[in-house]
Amino acid sequence: MAQLSVVVPVYNEERAVAAVLTDLDAALRRAPEVEAFEILVVDDGSTDGTARAVRAAAEGRPAVRLLARDRNRGYGSALKHGVRHAAYDLIAIVDGDGSYPAEQLPELLRAMGDAAMVVGARTRAGAVPLLRRPAKWLLTRLASYLADERIPDLNSGLRIFRRDVYRRHENLLPRRFSFTTTLTLAVLCDDLPVVFVPIEYRPRVGRSKIRPLRDTLNFLLLITRTITHFRPLKVLGPLAAATFLAGALKGAWDLLWPSDPAVGPNLKTSDLLLLVAGVQLFALAMLADLVAKRR
């Protein structure tokens, strides 16, 4: 039987959080595989009645505890705060906006086994809002290629992981929305077992905090940075090859069709720079890969 700490990050979720806590508490009380549990609600500086709603929901539910913060520091920062206060070594996270099925948490716990992490994967068609689907598809495919692993859901906000796995990668985890993306990539790139369990996904209550354009660009940078940390050849290798190939093709063009017939065939400085840059990037990629494997 498991002992589970559940961290629920909230920011201006007064309309949704009470139902989330009610469902979560009821589901964990009924679950035969749960010996003990706590629900830590991290109010990340809400300016509405979120804290009041949490206190009301906590009445008669001793497992629910409010951790109030004086100002907003970000989604990832709120999760880190909750993990620091967690009493148990199995940590679950559930977003407090009503979009994730809290009642499926025991199902994730059963599926975990000896895995490092289990993720609730939003695989049902239409689960993700239409506006965000192209960016999510692109980022997920890119991450799957770079991580050498099929990733059904990169940044699901419903998952369970082990405290020692979290501590192993804590220094990489950012303060903002990219916390879950980084954790997924870090665990997979470390060749630790991850289980993905299909879940339902509902329209959130209230307004989303995600800004599609800015956050998509940030996710792209984050994916590249995280993969470079673990598998630099996957990022720098293709870049080195593309640079060297550009130099080779440009050099061949200048030799076959010189711009100045009077001078005749010759390699230009730009051709040599591209060729040398390609070789240097490849050497850097090999060195970075060696360092990454020795960490």
C-alpha cells in the first residue's frame, strides 16, 4: 500500500478548486492501494477568493492543507514549494483548474509499479483546445525525436513521481509552466522508466494562464536546452552536419561555376568558414556528449 503526497498548485482558481479537492479526497479515501495521503494546496499569491475556497473545502477533510504564498512566483515554483513540504516519498501533482480527472489518480498509482514516474496522457481526440493543437503536436514530435522515445503527452499536469527522481533533476526544473515538460524529458533522457496512462481531459474552469505564442517559443527553447544537457549529439550533431554540408555545397558551386571566370575555380573564404565551423561544431558535440555521459 502506498503513502502519497498530492500537490495542487492554484492561482486565482476560486471557482474550480473546491470541486477538485472534493473529488480528490473522495477518490483517495476509496482507493484500497492508498494507505495514507495528504493534499497540499499551494496558493501561489492568488488575488481572488482561492484561499477562502480552499479553507472551506478543507473543513471535514483533515488531509487537505493550504500553503499560502505572499506573491505569485510561477507554476513550477509552486510545485517545488509543495514538494518541499510533502511528508511522503511518492509525489502526485494535479492542476487545480478542474481540467484533470482527479478520480483517476488511483488508476495511475496502480499502473506505476516500479516506474520512476507515471503520467496521465491526454490522448483522446479533442482533449487539447483547437488553438493549441498545432504547437503541441510540433513540440511533442520534436521532443520525441530528440529524446529517442515516443512521448504521448509532454506536459500533462496529472502525474506521480518518486521524490528521489525529483531530487535528481531538481536543479533543471524551472519556475514557470515548463516544469512538467522539463521533468518528462529529464526522466526519459536519464533512461528511467516512465508509464503513460490515457486520461480524460476537460475544459478548464475559468481563464487559462497560458499565452500560446510566448509559451510555445519558451517550450521550444526549453526542449532544446534540456535535450542538449542530456544528449548534446542529438542537437549539435545535425547542426554540425548542416553547416558542413552548406560549406561543401557552396564550395562545389564556386568550383564548378566561378563568379569570376578570369580568376577561375577557387574556394571562397565563406566556403572555408562554413567547413571549419561544421568540423568545430562536431568536435564540440563529441566533447559535450562525453561530458554528459560522465556526469
